Amino acid sequence: MKKYWWKILSVTLILYTIVGGLLFDVPRLNIVNETIRALYFHVPMWFGMVVMFLVSTVYAALYLKNPIPKNDTYSISFAHVGLVLGMLGICTGMIWANYTWGSPWHGDPKQNGAAIALLIYFAYFILRGSVTNNEQKARLSAVYNIFAFTTMIPLIFIIPRMTSSMHPGSGGNPGFNMYDLDSKMRMVFYPAVIGWILLGTWIATLRIRIQLVEEKIEDYEDEQSR
Amino acid sequence: MKTLQLIIKESQLELRRKSVISGLALYLFSTVFIYYLTFSLRQNLINPFVWSALFWVTILFSAVNSISKSFIGEKRGQDIYFYSLTSPESIIISKLVYNFFLCLLLSFTGYGLFMIFINNPVVDHSIFACTIMLAAWGFSSSLTLLSSIAAKANNSSILMAVLSFPVVISILLLVIKITKNCIDGLESSVSYDEMVTLLAINCLVTAMSYLLFPYIWRS
């Protein structure tokens, strides 16, 4: 119980988000209307992605400082989960945009920035795939990971704020704070953020454990064959 | 001191192998000439926006082509020789400075060629010159590190393109925005915000290259 309470918590929180996000009362606003519920799913996924990538970058930095394979395994697993959350975030955003803006891909600066950020991480996986030597792979991808994360920051957080965007929260559009003056939405939003981050961490730890076991099996087989 | 020597060595090497630099010049020239030929029937198709897009894409591609050679070109034993002679910091600084000047040369040559063959819609020349400098800095600092990564991994030419394009897009977007302002002839103060952001991104990328390069070099 001590060890896996947070897994139960993450499942409970996400179930609560799904039920609460679809059933609770939301503020009525022009154009947005019921689609405001996308906030419960779309924004927490982005938060989760940023957290996963941040953890991945931290482990990449740790690998450069202390090159043991474990740090590399952590880094790649968190990057994988971050990418999945990012793709889910972009899909939920497209569903929302389809009903609010009229088309799933509107060429909004935020959408383009998000797509480019995902491209950077796809390139990260291609880099990993194209190096055969394990140690070199880990080192090069750790360097690129840190580099990619630092270039992703202006792309997601700075440039969209400088250009006119139709995304809620920028360019004079009402943001999250204006939607819920009675802070009803926060009751679902914050649990959703925590829930998705915990779920992402859980999936990442599962991947890490599988990878570590596989490495152990490989080592064992190497010893056997000798 | 060692950095200076390395920069001198780079440029001497480049001048000695004239084929590389003349190849780059020809690359730039033929690209612009192809634009000229394909658009020659409809000169009016090139409105200022098309001009800035064509210009920066050309500069980007020639920058990627020239900088990707900065580590690939070196022979196998040369690495180890330099490794024993100098620190990785002085190597990355020398490469950064050298690539910056190469990018600058490419950009201004490209600008001249565009002026001759297509047209020159830019109104605000001083801001545009600053933009070219900032862009050259940004391209050189981000591409130098990536070319060193690509050189260590083996299928370099494809990998270089894959790694670099998403990374330089944020620089490219800002630069195109400033160029638009320059073409429209807006007050120069309008572009200051973008230029400061570009400067900040450049500093960030340069700092990251400086910090991260030793780890690549060591392997």
C-alpha cells in the first residue's frame, strides 16, 4: 500500500476528471459553449508532456555527469511518454479547434509551435535509431535531448505569446482565469493535471522496469554463452 | 590564443581547398538563378512575402550545407590530434566564430544575388542588416553543435537535416517576421521586441553549444 498509493490516486483522479469533466456545470460562453470541457483533457495533457520532457532532460543531464546506462533508460522512457502525451494533447486540441475554430488545423501559432516541438522529439528518436554503439547513442541523444528542450522553450512559451493567436489565453482572448470567476472549473482542472502527470510517471516506470529486466536478461545470456 | 589560431587554421584550410567555398557559391548562385528562371515569366508573382520566404529558405539550406561540413570534413586521426592539443571549449568557439563568418558571407552574397536577379523590396536596410547578422549567429550556433552530433552518428547527411530543421524553425520564424516589417517599411522600433527575443535565443543556443560540446568531443 505504501508503495503504490500514488497509482491508485492517479486512476481515481483521472476517473474523477472524466466523470466530473463531462457532467459538472461549466460556464456558458459565446462560441466556446460546451467545448470548454476540452480544457479538462487538453491542457493537463500538455502540462504532463512538459513535465515528462523536463524529467527526461534532467536524466539526460545526469547521464552526462554520471554515464551509467540507468540514467539513459530513465531519460528515454520519460521522453517516450512525453511524446505520447504531446500527441494526445495535439489530438484533443484538434478536436476542440474543429468545433470552435471551424477546422482541426487552423495554422495558429500555438498549433504550429506544438507541432514543431513534437518534430524535434521525433528527430530525437531518429537520432537514437541511427547510432549503433550503445554508449555513443546514449551520450549523443542526451546532448540532443538537452538541446531540444532548451530550443522547445521559446517555441512553446515565448513565440506564441508574441504573435496574435486565437488560442484562449493569448492575443486578448479570454484565458483560463476569465472562464471561471467562481473557480468551479479548478475543482476538476487541478486534479486532472496531477492525475495525468502521475499516470505518465507510472507508464514511464513500467517501461523503465521492462527495459532494465531486458538488459539483465541480455547480460545473463551473454554470460551463459561464454 | 589557441582559439584564434584555430580560427586562422580553419580559414586557411578553407582557402586552400577552394573547391568547397566555390561549390557553396555556385550552389547559392544556381538556386537564385533557378528562382529567376522559374519566376521570369511572372515577375509580379514575387511579392514581398514570397521574396522573404524564398530568401530565408535559400540562406537556411546553404547554411545547413556549409556548416554540416564543419565536422564531417575532418579526417579520422585529426580528431585525436586536436584532442591532445587543445581543449574542446576552444575548438567549439573557433568553429562557432568561423561558421558565423561563413554564414554572414553566405547571407550577404545571397542578398546581393537576390538584388541582382529578383528584386530588393527591403526598405529598412539597417534593421535588415542587423537581422542578417542575428540570423547568421543563430544558424551558426545551433547548426554547429548539431553537425558535430551528426558527424558522430554515421548517416550524417540525412540526420543533419532531420536534426536541424525543427531546431532552427523558431529562429527562422522570428527572422521572417522582422523581414516583413523591414519590407513594409515600418518604424524600426516595431521590430525591437523580436530582435531582443532573437538575441536571447541566440545567447541561449550558444551557451548550450558551449556547455554540451565537450561531452560529444570526448567520445
